[in-house]
Amino acid sequence: MIPWIVDWPVWQIIRVTGIVSFVSLSLGIALGIMYSYPVWPAKSKTKLFKLHRLFNNAGIVLMLLHAAFPVISTYMPFSWKEVLLPFAAQHDAVLNGIGTLAGYGLIVVLLSTDLRNAIGKKLWHLIHLLSYPIFILVAVHGFFLGSDTVMAGIRWTYIGSFILIGLLTIGRLMFLSSPGAAVK
């Protein structure tokens, strides 16, 4: 392996990219839910949509880095097979497999958005709704596998994200059930 790469703080990079990816994706999902609220004027919706995409795209890039760096880790090395094939990891196969599945799910949601016109709005929306179970998979992977979850701040980041997404979803469902609500 190239010596200067081995000298990088790989373990710290894996941890930071995982946590920041989770926070970015959580904010992206929250902004996406808020965007779907029928109360925003057009200018605000445009800003919300741009932030939604920015946070989700940043989260996906960080997720890809988080997945790739274990291959060059000397602390706890993974093979490409362990990273790319769900449940193939020798260390915590189930939790790592959940992370791999979540990563593939994020890529499917991202690609479906890019192909929205080709696949139709209905199918795109169904695929986009996978963001909820994917969010749960990502949270389970990070919360139970992440070595930093022992820190209260990190633990509360996961819990707070769940609460935020839950409350925003309840709010969105309330809009859907109100008389005259338009489904978007």
C-alpha cells in the first residue's frame, strides 16, 4: 500500500465521515419532508429543495467515503468484498450488512431522482418513500456499530434525528388528512 495513505488518520476519517454523513442525510430528509408541506411560497420551496439536494448529495458522498476507507485501514481492515457484499464482513456482519444495504438504497433513491421523468412521478415517489426505511437502517448501523455512540452528544444526535424526522412526518401526515389537502 502507498505509505503516505497508510499514514492518514484512517480510523478517524471513517468515524467522522459516518457521523457527518448521518447528520447530513438527516437534515436532507428533514428538508425534503418540510418541502412537501403545502404551506411554503414558491421562493421558499425552491430554497428548501436546493438545501434538500445539497445535504443529501453531501451525505451520499460522505457515505461513499465512509464505505471506502475501511479498505485502506490498518486498524480494522476490510476487503472490497466485505464492503460491497451485504453481510460478508467478518466483523459485525449484520450491522455492517445493514450499512451496505442502506448505502445501496441511498444510491437507488438518488438515481431514481435523476431518472424521475423517465420512470414517472408515481414510481419515483414510491422509490423516494424508501428514504424512511433507509434512514432507519443507517441509524441502526451507526448507533449500534459506531464506536462514538458511547458519547452522549453522538447518542443524542441519533435520537434527536429520529425525533425530528418523526415529528416532521407526523406534521406531513396531518397536512394530508386535513380537508382540502393536496397530495404532492
